[in-house]
Amino acid sequence: MTQDVIASEIDEPLNQRQLAFARELGVALAQGGRDAEILKAYQAAGYASDRGNARRLAADPRVKAIALKECREALERAGLHIEYLQAKALEMLQSSPTKVFRAISKFVKVEEYGSGDNLLVRFRLRDDLSPDEEAELDSAAWPLSEFKIDQNGMIAIKLPDKKAIIEMLSKQLGVGKDDNQVNVGISLEQLVGASMTKQESAA
């Protein structure tokens, strides 16, 4: 017997453990709703680790209804909305390393050591940034997954994995393939269009 097999009668009330899972599932959905997060929610509700049982219980319409409500509330508590997250993800996809580097370069000072053939040039963040400049630097650097100036004074910036961002957007919008293999060839316009279509259909 599997744990808490979904009841055949849709109006049968959920037990306390199933209710706990539904609430935990809502938080998991707000965090992305990946298998690992669903399994973590299943364990947090007191179940033994079982990916198959977790997915089956998550598919129960009664559980899904509670989970979606919890998901919306979790996002609202965090001051986040799916549309906002999608917009920020699209900004990251469109980010250019060159443009970001130029935007942050004015907050960096150049230090020179030695002269002639022994001249060394190192970069450092300015230590006299005003509050407005700090805010501007944060705004310029936020899309980066890495921004550092190493001990040798070399600047390194790194943008997030764009394929992973597209996969995340596709899963959120339900545009990926049914076998969990996301169609990463889909355009940004198609992703946005799918989002709008889903919202209009739900209205």
C-alpha cells in the first residue's frame, strides 16, 4: 500500500497530514515547484521520502486547490508576483556582459604600481560611493551571478545560465514538453505570449 492513496471520492476530506502537505506544496510551488522541492514538502508533512507518492498526492485536485492558494499567499507575503519574476528573468536573458561592465566601470578605481615594464594595474571598488551611487551600482550589477575583483585586482563578471532561465520560464508557463524536456528553442516573444494566453484563459 502506498501512503495516503488519493481517495476515489473527490469530496472526501483530506486528513491532517494531507492538509499539511498541501500547505507545504504551496510554498514549494512558490519556490519553483521542481521535483526536489515537492519531495521536500512531502517529507516536511511527515511522509517518508518517496518521489512517486509525492507527485501522485500533489496531483490530487483537493491538494492542488489548497496548494495554489498557499502559493499565491506565499508570493504575496514575499512581495513577489509571477509576472514580476518573469519580467526580471527576461531582463537577465537580455543582459549584455559588455553593457554591464561599462555600467559598473565608473564605480571602479584604477591603482598603478611601479613604472615602465614593471607597471602593474589593479582595479578596486571605490570606497567613497554615495548612497545614490551604491543604489546605481546595485541596479547595474543585479543580473550578474558573479561580480568580483580578485586579489590581483582583476575584474570578473558572470551572467546566469540563460538556458536555465529559459527552462524556468517555460516550466512556469507550461510551455515545455510533456516529458519534462523543455523546448529551449522557444523565443522570448512566444514565452510572453504563452503567459498572456494562460492568464486570459484563466480569467
